Amino acid sequence: MTKRYTVTAALPYANGPLHIGHLAGAYLSSDIYVRYLRLMGKDVIYICGSDEHGAAITIRAKKDGVKPKEIVDRYNAQIKQTFEDLGVSFDIYHRTSEPIHHETAQEFFTNLLKKGEFTQKTNEQYYDESQNQFLADRYIKGTCPKCSYDAAYGDQCENCGSALSPTELINPVSTLSGNTPVLKETTHWYLSLDKHADWLGEWINTGQLDGKQHHDPKEWKNHVLGQCRSWVGDLQPRAMTRDLEWGVDVPQDIPGSEGKKLYVWLDAPIGYISATKQWALDNNKDWEPYWKDKDSKLVHFIGKDNIVFHCIIFPAILKAAGGYVLPDNVPANQFMNLEGDKISTSRNWAVWGHEYLEDCKDSIVNHVDVLRYVLIKNMPELKDSEFTWGNFQELNNTDLVGKFANFINRVLVLTNKYYEGVVPDFDASLSIAGSEEEGSTSSYQEELNRLHHRLEELGKLVEAYDFRGGLKALIEIASMGNQFLQFNEPWKLVKTDPETVKVVMNLALQIVGALSVVSQPFLPFISAKLRDLLNLSALENGDLEHLLDDLKAGKAVLPKGSSINKPEHLFTRIPDDVIQQQIDKLEASKVQKVSYEPLKDEITFDDFTKLDLRTGTILEAEKMPKAKKLLKLKVDLGFEQRTVVSGIAEFYKAEEVIGKQVVLLANLAPRKLRGVMSEGMILMAENAQGELVFVSPQDGFGNGFTVR
Ligand SMILES: [Zn+2]
């Protein structure tokens, strides 16, 4: 018997914003699952947080010229906000930079060392001489020996999912410098994965653990099992430490620990445990049952690139540490593509969560739940999938507007029209047309049973991690409702048989009431809005379980005599131009191939010294009338003030530039522009797209000084 659920979602690297591929991978799936479990009254904890170690962070920091801490602080805050705004309902969103995590990860390391799980080995590893750094993991790239993908990392090929070590890469290069690395000796701790091969093999293949059935491997996805099976046959010792400056220290009391950090894939999954500890501290609970009681069901939601770490390495660590439960399932998703191409952060080919949310505020793309709907509908559960804006529009207009919202709206409109918004009393012995087949006869009770059955079926799909199936079942309930109205035609019948119409409308209201509950895991914001329209209180844990019990007992969701509010549109049609804007934005965001201007003819130093460049501050700025590109500026040079007409209005608003420090070409002959005498020129840099930015001295540098 499952007493409690421990549900984790992959820790995102805090090195960039979230895109739709992340959301459709580990996050919406886990959120649906957890929201459903909560509605079924289960004891569940939902864990996530930022992974703030690893090469992805330090490489980004190096690129931006800042400290890793700055990168993780920035993106942790942004990612956390994006999740919240998209309704992803973690119980805790933690950070692996927190002291409680460092302590927990170090305890694991010390414990495993004491148990003899590590062997210390000295061998040659790739080293970048120009950067004085050993190259492991993402610091080194090369061709995958398994699939020939030419950008495989030192720890893993993201194309075929194989776990690699840097020495296996063909033609390795340093990702820090692009140089070919040299080999140099270093000493590390290796987890003896080979020692665990037997039980891991049995556990993966048969679901047996310590002579007992642990889980049913048939419930695992084929692509997950396939990857696992290809690894368990060939398990090698794996280094669990690195020569790095950023990460969790190897505990200082261990000889040889100096300069060594824990491998990020040792520390990151332990992050789930340290996050649970923090949650327990914050909520006055005990963390241990969630990780150590055999009646706790542990489920890891991840993308397919993390399968080896969650199905092989972390289970080996948990088992070796002793006393921990192992995952009951790891329902990894595959990847989502975008408009026919792989989502790529480096090529900026992505739909970003925070940008979508911005567009929602201006109601450009309608509603947060539309994105959730489209991503769930196309969730890459079993194979790679595709997001297109055309499909986004179509699903919104047909499914959400045409089926879901249409049914609800019809019921609310008719209830307000016929009964002034009061749920009608009715005679349950009257027969009505059945919802499933045209021309069939049914009864109120029979239709309630049908609703009950459909809700149960939906639940089974969610429990089996078939979230696309669950979503389909949700829309089918609305379609069934629409069909039910169509077959009964209350708008005609109301003139001849108002008593039967009461049965029909009461039942339709019960379906709408049920939708307000069962839509919540998928469309939480719309569910809340619908509950408001129905005058129902906010959902609480156990409400779906109660609803199922009530329906089974023939009890209504919305009692007769209760009143509902005036209808409001839950979703609205998205017109073509809005979709075109999104497509244009996507195309424009592609990093364009830069064409550089050719160099000008050589000049002498004397030529250069003829230019009198001075620092100045913009005191005033106003738009020039009838000139789209021009701003009229007053620039303070300290010893005098100049009027300058500058062609920057497409890139800067007048109020933005006031107070800016600039560099002015001060001895340029004055000339009249649109009737204003311009006394100098402000230096700007221009990129390949023709965008302009100021070339500015540091703020507060002062005015009137020369630039040379
Ligand atoms: Zn590969």
C-alpha cells in the first residue's frame, strides 16, 4: 500500500531561462501527477530546485564575465518565478547552493567512503593548459563514440543519451578555449558501480529487489527501460569528484580533498533529499518517511537525457548509503521540437516561459492555461514531439474555445436564462436522451454513473503517467456534455416540456461542476475561475476523491437551489495576426550570421588626433517633431552645453537617455538638421541588425574630458 508519495522534478541548471521544452519535459507532467494525487487526498510532497553547480553554470559565468554566484542568483529567481506564474505547484523550490544541501551531500560522500564504496585512482585526464584546468563533463566536447554526434560532452552524449567519459570522445576539444587538451595526472574517488551490477540488473529487468517485487517493470516506459538495459550490462567505476573551483567541497577532513569538488551528478540528485529536509524544517514535519519508509512511492520526473543518473547512479548511491527507498518509476519524457527544428538555447530557437507570460499580461496569447494545454497535448511522453504556433492557435480555437469553454458557457447561459442562475430541482424519474448515443434514452442516475466512470478512467490514465490521455479524457467529458445538450435540445424542449428540461439542465450543471474539479491538474487557473463562476469554494486536498464518492452515491456536485454567477468567457479565439506576431518574433530572434563591414583605408596617428572627443552628460532630450529617428539633446561638456540632433529615436526613448554619459565628437562642424543646428555627434556602436547603443564612459566619470 502506498502511504505517501515523494515526487521530484529534475533540477534545472540555474544558467538560463526556462523554455517550452523544459516545461513539456519534467515539469507539467509532474505537476499534473501531483495535483491529481492531492485531489485524491494522498500524502504527497513535490520537490524541485535549482541545480547551481556544474560546468553549465561556470561556463555561462565565464562567458558573461561575472562570478558563478551572480549567474545562479539571477536565474534561480527568474526560474522560480516562471514556475510559479505557470502554476507549477512545488511544495518547495530549493537551491543546491544552500548550506543544508552542501552538508547533506558531504554526509553522503563520507558515508559512502566509510562503507568502502569508493576507490581512489590516479590517472591521466584531459587538461586545458591555457586555462589551467582539468576538463571533465561539459568542459570538454568531441564526437560521440556510440552515435558519432559531433558535440557530445565529456560526461554524456545528449543525442543518444550514452554516459561517457572524456577519454572516450573522438577529437576532444576544450569548451573553454577551443584548444586541443593535453593529458595530465590527477587523483579522484570512483564509485564502484560494477559492484552493483547484479542487483541493478535484476531490479531494472524484473523489478525485483532483495528478493521482493519492488515495482512492475511493465509500468516503466519502453525507452527508459531500453536505455537502462543498455547500461546495466556494462557498468564501470565512475569518478565522483572533480578538480573544480565551484561546487560542493569534498569534506575537508578527508586526506587529498584539497581542490576537489563533488561531481555535479553526485550532488544534484541528493538535492531532492536536502530540499525535503528544508521543507520539513519549514513545515515542522519529518523528512525521513518520505525517503526511508518502504511505503513511500518515489517518482522521478525527468527528461530523457537524465535517465542514467536517475535509474542507475542515484539508485546505486541510495542503496549503498542504506535505508533509502528506490524510485518506483522514472517516467522520463523525450524532447519537444519547435517549428521543425531542435530547441536550442545557443541559437535562441525557443519559446521562453517568461516571455510567454509577459505576452499573457497584454492578453496577446490569451491565457497561461492555453500554453499548459498545448504543451500537455503535445507532451513528448513516448517519442519526440513538436510545438508550432499554428497548432497552438488550432488547439485553442477548437478544443478550448469550441469544446471546453463552449459547453460550460452554454450551460451557464441557459441556467441564467431559464432559472435566474439557480440550480433547478427536478423529477429524477423522468427519462432524458442519453449522452453517448443519439436517440438513446437514459436517466439522471445513469448519466451520473457515466460521469463517474469517465472521471475514474481519467484518473487511471494520470496514475499510469499517460497525461496526454488524461487531457483527452478531460476534453471528452466536455464533448459528451455538448452532445448531451445537442441530443436533448433544451432550447426547443423548454416550450413543451419544461419539467424534463430541469433534469437536463441539472445534469449539465453537474458535469460542469465535475469539470471544475478534474480540470485543475491540467488547467489550474481556469479551474479556479470556473469555481468562482459556480460559487464553489477553492479546491482542497481530497476534493476529487469526495466527488467520486458523491457521484457513486448519486449525490450532486451542485446542490439544487444553489446559485451560480453570470457566465464569462473562459477562453477566447486567437486571431491569425497574433499567431503571426509570435512566428515573426521567433524568426527574428534567430541569431543571424554576422556580416562584418570591411575595414576602411589606413590613417595616420595625426589623422586620429584631429578628432576632439569629449565626455559629456545628456541633460535634456526631446523627440523632434515629424522625424521618426531623431532626438534633440542638450549635452553638458562641463565648460559648455551643446545642442545635438541624434538619430537614435528608434532605439531610445527621450526619457531613457537623460543622465546618460556619452562621448561627443566636439569639433565637428555644426550643421542644420530639420531646422535645428546640431553642434557635434554622439558616438554609437552599430551591430549587424543596425541596432545602436551608446559608447559610454563609466557613470560618474565626469564631463569635458578627452577620449583618445
Ligand atoms: Zn551519442
